[in-house]
Amino acid sequence: MKSVLGALALAFVVLAGPAQAKLITFDDRAPVAQALTSYEGLDWENMSTLGAVWYTGFEDTGFGHGTVSPENVAFNAGGDVVGAVSLATGTFDFDSAYLTAAWIDGLQLRIQGFNDGIELFSQVLNLDTAGPTFFAAGWGGLDKLTFTTWYDGCSCKGRQFVMDNLMLTSEVPEPSTWAMLVVGFGGVGVLIRGARRRDQAATA
């Protein structure tokens, strides 16, 4: 019995494997401005992508200066709403991102990390348009990130921030992995029941 349980534990480790880091560059999307909804296994709210080099004048703004991997970046659509990225099931780690002010030097960005509605992390960054700020977060166990911008207490428009090369680490095994684990648990259940019957027969 112990050998069976040991094999199952080993199978779980092998099948689940280590958590996989994912670099999200947004570069597989069209360069035209378009909303992010479901993308890279995540749910996005009030976030869009844009290829700055395709828009005259944008290359000399934070959109262009904040482009780390050509050619697209993400930004909070409208500039006057909270942007968010979340995971419907499971959790993820927020490892890092490159962040830039789109239009206004001195733009304040508050990033908050949540799990089940409880704030676990919060950080305020001061961003400029000249180039990206690299933020090494190292936040773990999240199911949602929110991004809120403001400038000197003003809630006016033009408060877009630019994000590129977002690094997240998923802590959720792939669906196929879960299916294999469920089958494995079912098989072990059958083995355990068979072993119990044999033990009962031997002692009868």
C-alpha cells in the first residue's frame, strides 16, 4: 500500500511539474488599438494594446518609449479607469513588468495584488514618459492585479500608463494534467479497495 501511495505522490510531482513563468509581450496582437478581454489564459478589464510605431507621433510619447519588445504594449484604456488582470481559477505570481507614463511625467501608478478579494500587496510607482521603470514585484498567490493611476490628485483623462513584458508565473497545472491526476487517483482507489478485500480474505 505504501508503495502505491508513494508512486501516486511521485506521479503528482511529475505531472504537475514546476510552475511555469510566462512572459507576456502583447506582440502577437495586431498593432491597432484594441481591447484586451481574454488573453494568455487571463481575464483583462479596461486594458487595451497598441503598436506605437504605427501611429504618427506616438513613437515620441510614453507609448513608444515604453515599448521594450517590439512592437505592442498594453495600457489602461481611457486613462480614467482602473485596469485589471485576473485569473478565474487558481493563482499566479506577479514577477515583474516594465511600466511607463504615456503622456504625463510624474504619473502615479498604484498596483494592488489580491486573492479572493483580500489585498495582499500594494505598491505606488512614480512614472515618466522618457522610458520604462522596471518593477520586480515578486508577489505570490494572487488571483487579481489592479492598476490605478492619478496625477497630483487630479482625476482628469490622459492618465494612461504603458506596460510591456509582463512576467507572471502560473501556479495552476494544465487541464490535461488535472485529467491525468484524476484518472490516477481513481486507479489508486481501485487498488486500495482490492488490497482491503485481499486482507479481509486472508484474515477470514
